[in-house]
Amino acid sequence: MRVRLLAVLAFVLAACGGGGGGSDSPPPPPPAQASFTDSQVYSSAPAASLSAPNEITAVTQHRLTLDGRALDYTATAGHLTARDLGTGAARASFFYVAYTLNAAAPATRPVTFFYNGGPGSATVWLHIGSFGPRRLATAVPATNQPTPFAMVENTESLLDLTDLVFVDAVGSGYSQAVAPNANNAFWGVDDDATVFRDFVMTYVARNNRGESPRFLYGESYGGPRTAVLADLLEAAGSRLHGVVLQSPAMNYNSNCDIGSTPTIPCTGFIPSYGASGAWFNRSNPSPPAAQIDAFMGEARSLALNRYEPAVRANLTNITQPDAVLVNDLVSVTGLVETHWRSRLNIGPGYYRVNLIPGTLLGRYDTRITAPGGNADSDPSSNLIGSSFATRLPEYLASLGYTNPSTYTLLSNAIQTWRWRHEGNAVPDTIPDLAAAIAQNPRLKVLAVNGYHDVATPFFTTEVDLARLGANPNVTVRNYMGGHMTYLDDASRVRMKADLAAWYRSALGN
């Protein structure tokens, strides 16, 4: 503990430019500009690095109207150099966009850090899809909207509750390592979380947010990043009020879709198959959307109490399932009997191709389909990708920031990612989240998931989080929709209401 405290003290002094650090103390940031054309060329290549990062930011003023209330806010777009917790040495130049409410006291105003996953994904999806001041109007799951989707004022923005900082991982967006580090130095579970810790703590120190209530919001791989990051921040004395896990992949060892030979029961996917079958009226009976929660309760029970034991017996002894179980699987999921007879442990790729012959269901959102049968393709991802790629640079220009580089939506970091973590070949980050909670028993955890997501299914999240034991500070909310539940207009409204109540609870209001 003494070593940790000394490291924190050294970091704070360096970040504030004090303590006699000499050349180790970072220079003050350049003055902000109303607009900034950043001439630096950024690269997502594994060996790429910056020799002279800049911290010039574009700062513009805007207004958002929420529930009839005008919110004046400042948008800050540019780079911040994350510095080593102990030495203050530059590690990576993070691209970020922050939205801060004007005339709000930093000591009491919450601030939330948002990031997507991948690994290698930029935070474009959360930034202009979820709860920022403006968003893309995708109308998901509809597929008939003109593209690129329009940018609109976001009436479900979280700006009335918290300041928002959207930050891209190293090697994505415009974020890049600083020499002598290279991008791939941070392409691993632990290295990635550590440099994110350094970004958060640098941002807090640089912007005088040390007294602000702080939150993390991570999507997909951003879920496990959040667990490790929360543990690191708590250990460094940077207390959090809460973390949001959007469609997280907390434990890669519990997902039957990891690896080429599934030896893990696909238990966590069965309720999502049920939601998908119901959406296409293949389940028997298929409940209306208003009754999906009750139907999911039945699907959970089938999956955990009957399907999983049968799969384990099948994998171990090639024991065939009984007729009643097969009949119930057909009724819930809509997938016909011959499939369950031929391969009881059915992964999501197989389900997506075979539920409706000749039609491919989406991976991130099974409600979105396309003709064909190649599970390597994802209609739900294909639908939205080009619009986000087109609109993000346009939107940044409206915030005063332009750059000649291609904004990297997804790097190839996943190809060489160092997955090993705490003795596991692939990460199980529930113990990291438990460690964060042990250090800060008041930490609030909210997991939000979509019923129609077969990348990181909601029931797997529930089973993973159940390992934390009974804890009133851990909450799960599920919605109609896929991986990005916020793209569904009705679900985003429900999410905003649930998030507002959760923030109030976390802040003791």
C-alpha cells in the first residue's frame, strides 16, 4: 500500500507541474482554440508511435434542449497525453471529445468516461450512437432508412446528469502511442487497462476534477476493460462512484462461441435464441414484445436447469437428449427438431444461418437480416458501419476539429491481442470487478444488455455477474434490441430513465 501511495503522490505532483520534477513534469497544455486543424498523421499500425504529440484542443459552445430545459455546454475535441502513474513519462496520446455543462461546479458535477471495445474499436458507436448531445438516427431495427443516417439532437442525452468524455483506445480513432512506446505495447488486457487508468487520472488532474464523482461506461470488450480499470483506479486511490457495462464480455471462458471447437455449453445463448425466435414468430407460442420479459424467464429456466445438464452429458458421454427437452427447445427457439438432434450444443453462427432457411440473422442484433447463409457476415453491423464512418469526421468538424488522417473505426489489434490475464489464456474479469468492489463497497454496477444480441448474450452476463454474490449495488437491465440497445428508439428511452435513476442512486440523491 505504501508503494501505491508513493506512486500516486508522484503522479499527482507531476500532473500538476509541481514537486520539483524538472524535465519529468509535463508542460502546460497549449491554449485551446475555437477550431483546430491537426496536421499530425495518425496511424493504427502495430509499430506506429508519435515522437511529438500535441495537446491543442478545439473548444466550441453549444446548446441542447432536454425536457424543455436549455443546457449550454462546452465541447472539447483533441488529444491528451496519458502519463505513467509513477514517473509521469508520456505513454500515449488519446483522442477524446468531452462535453461539459457550463456554469456547473466541477467538485460536484459527475463525469463519465465512455469507450467501446473490440479490442481495437474506436468509441464512435457510443459517441454518436448513445447518450452524447447528438446522435445518428438509425431507426434500428428498420432497414429502410436513407444512409448515411442523419445526425439529430439527442433528447435522451445524459448531459443533464453527467459530463461526458468519449475516448478512443490506442491504435483506434486518432489515438496513438508515444515513443518509445508503440501502439501494440498497449494491445493486451493488462497493458490496455493500465494506459486507460493513466488517461483517466491525467484527465482528472489536468481538468481539476479530483472531487468530481466519477463513472466508467464500457461496451462489449469495454466491459472487461472496465473491470480491470476499476480495480486499478481504486488501487491508485482514484475512487469511482459507478460503472456501466454495456453488453459486456466479462468472462471469455463462459462463452461457447470462443474458439473453433465448442466444449462450453451454449447455455447463455438459449434465451437470446428464444427472443430471436419470438421476433420472427418461430417460437410456439411467440409472445408479443410486451410479454418478452416473462418469456425470457421461461427460457432462462430451460437453459440452466435442463439444457446445460443435457449438453454436459452429451459432450462427455454422447448421451442423446430426451424428446421432451428437444420439443421444448424447438418451442422456445423456433429452430426445428432436426438441428437439435444433430448437434445439441448449438452456437450462434449455426443458429443465425438455420433459423430461417436462406436468411442470415445479424450477430449483434438478430432482428436485422439479409439474404444468404454466411455466418462470417453480420447484417446488423453492415447496416450501420458506413454511416458512422461518414458522419464522425463531419461531426468533429462541426466541433472545430479536423485532421487529414482516416479515423480508424477498428484496428487489427485483435489479431495480436495479448489475452492472457491472471493465469487464464483468455480473460475472466469477474474477479477484477470483485476486487474493485472489495476496495470500494459502495461502488455501483449496472449491466445493460439486449435480448437479441448473440455476440455477448444477456443471460451469460447475468450468470457471470451472479458470481459476485447477492449485492444490492449490482443491477442488470435488459431491453429489446441487440448489442447496441441504445440504437433502438424505444429502448433508448427506457435506458435513459433507468440510467437517470441509477445515477441518482449512485450519487445518494
